[in-house]
Amino acid sequence: MTQNLQELIKIYSLNSHIDFSTHLLGQSKDTLIALLSELLTTYINDKNSSTIREALSVTLAGYTHNPKKLGFNGFRQNSFGEPINCEAKPKNIYSNENKKLNGGGNFTDYTWARFYKDKQERLNMLISGFVDGKLLYLFEFPFNDIHFLKHLELQLHKKFPNGDIKGLYLRSASFSFSHCKNADIHIIYICPQLAEYEKFLEKNLFAFLRANQC
């Protein structure tokens, strides 16, 4: 994903539609054609339509996005030059649906092998929530938080009490904010107009975000 498209997505998701329109009007015809072409290519080739939200979450958190389906969603280096990986879980709901964001996500086709690999990598989780494509929150916490690990282990134990079975998967290892609320959470972004979206957020998540809003 080019820098120009990353910037356009950021403005669309964080700023007003007036800011977005102003930004577009300031671009050359060739730039607009290139942006539209890249955007359509990215969207059409995306199996679950979350690539753009994933890329925004990863880049806002300071990671380099990995667009490949295999591997972690992003990476960066710490002060010692050691790699740090992240796993992004963007969630989008629509305002015309009776749904709420719960500050969680899920791992699809999960196994004990994948769990132990994630644990060994000491990766960070990036949790983001969108309503109609507008970003409401983005926060980060370590995968190896003891309460978070316990919740995933319980689901894996229920599916595979004696370890992995070849060809079988836990289709969805899900979690919500309640399973990571005691982790070392680093808030990256909270929408300034959060109060306007209260009805789209679970109560405990909304209270946490409001308490940490600048």
C-alpha cells in the first residue's frame, strides 16, 4: 500500500468528510487515478474486506503493514533492533444494525500449535473498532497477558482436550474487552466524538475509553 493511499485512508477514518473532500480536491488528476486504482485493487482482491481497516490500525500503531494472508499483520523494531510483531483485530459494524462493539476480536482456525507460536513470539495485539468505516478506538496490549492467555486456553481445551488433531481447527477463538481489561493496555487512538457513538459500544468498553480520553 502506497504512502498516498495510507494517508487518504487515515483522513477518511479520522477526520471529517469536509477534510476528506478538501484533501481530494488538492490532488492532481494522475494522483487521483492512481489512488482509485490502488484502492479498488486492494478491496476487490481482499477476501474478507478488512484489509484497509487492518492496514490503518497497523500503521497508526507505528508498525509496517504486512499485506500477506500468512504471518503476522505488522512488524517494527525495538530500541535494540529486535523485531516486534503485531496481530490486528479490526472490527466494523454498521449504524443501521443492532450490534455493538465489544473491544474484542477472534482468531480463526486456531490450534494449540498456533497458540504456542503466538505465545513464543511475544507479539502485541492491536484492537480497533469502526462504525460505518469511522475509527472509534485503537489500543494495544501484549498477547502474553495472563488473563488473555487463560481465556484462549479454555477455548482450546474445550475443543482439543488432548492436544491438536490433524485436519481439525477451533473455528473461532473469540475474546472481548473483558478478557484483556487487566492487561498493560496502551491507547493509541480514541475518537474525539466518542460520546456520539455511545450506543454502538458495550458499557464497560465505553466507560474505559471515556476515562482515558484526552
